[in-house]
Amino acid sequence: MTRGQAGRRDPALACGSDAVAWRLRGHLYRKIRESGVVPGRAGLRKELGVEAVEVDRALRFLADAHVLALDQAGEVWMAHPFSAVPTPYRVETPVGDYWANCAWDAIAIPLILGTDGRTPTVCPHSGVRFDLTNVGRRVGPEGSVVRLPVPARDFWDDIGFT
Amino acid sequence: MAFRSEGDARAWAIEHGDDRGATVPVDVLGGLSHHWYGGRFSDDWRPATGAARQASLREAGLGGAFWELG
């Protein structure tokens, strides 16, 4: 097991190779891009033509590698920057609408899709409604900020809170 | 959470006793996102190492203790 500087395992170095898991991951992201929906385990099983136990094992592998986050039932909850469940961040783009996990992810989704986008939101302090905007590679509105609740080293300690 | 201004974020943090978080301008996060999330639709994508992610943060201008991945 490879460990980081502070004794933490580096998931990227520890994840190794797993053909089914990486095939599942690629398929999952393509489905999200096409449909805006994160597929469930049953759909993944049918579409990939593999046994349920193999899907579950692959998902666990990807979760351990911090590629995905699973809910308590073992379904995909987060495929960053996409969310499988509704959140306060609904990203609207010309190629489809998507749920983002957080404000940062709302900014990231149009960028990785290579499209423009807008995400309606409300400033938690002033109550002012405004849109996070992506126009080309420019993100706005100018002067707006995102607050991250925990230091970077703790992002995955409670990924739902982060 | 997204705030309309740095001042709004600062006021909110004081009101809520949040001294753990940090605020980042949206354009900086946009620049970081290209590296942090880029390539996810490629079959060949694999997670970046901690060192590579730390380098992405540094290139985006995000340094200091808050941004140390450890």
C-alpha cells in the first residue's frame, strides 16, 4: 500500500488495474453526458453484460479509489462533478441539464462538457438570486466566490459535507 | 456554497462561526477545474496522483495550508 506524506493512502496510486471497473467508469460517464442521469446498478449490469456481483465489486473498487461516491445501498451517489440525486445546483446547458454536487462542481460541468452553462443559485448571506455562468472558458459572475467548507486534505473525510 | 461577493462570504462565515473554510473566486475555480476534472469522458482517464493534484492547485494559484493535500 502506498501512503502519502502524512501517512494517508494516495487513492490514485493504490487503485491499480481492474478492467471491468474502468470499463464501467467510462460507460457511466458517457451515459451521464448523454442523458444527464447517473445510471443505477441494474442498468449498468444490463448495459455492460456483467453479473450483479461484478458491478458491485467494480463500484466498490472505484469508490475506494475516490473515483465515485456510493450511497448506503451501494448505488452511485456522486460521479464527480455529477450528482445522481437532486441538489441545490441544477446546471443548465445547451446539451442537457445536470445535477452538480456543489457550487464548484456546477462551475466544472459546463467546462468539461465544452459548452456554455448557467446555474441558478441564491447567495446564502444576502439572499440575492444570481446565476453562476459559463461562457466559453469564462466563469462568472465577476466578483462572486465559492466557499469550501474544509481544507483540501479533508475533502474525502465526509464527501457529502464537502 | 456560492456567494455574490467576497464580502458576503466573509460576513456569512463570521455569522456562522466558520473559521475552517476558504473562499475562492469563481474564475480561479474555473481554471482549476480544467485540470481537476478534465478528461473524465475518456476511457483512458485514471485518477491523478496526489502530487499531480497538488501541482494543479499550485498552478491555479491556490497555496498555503488550506490547500495542502497532505
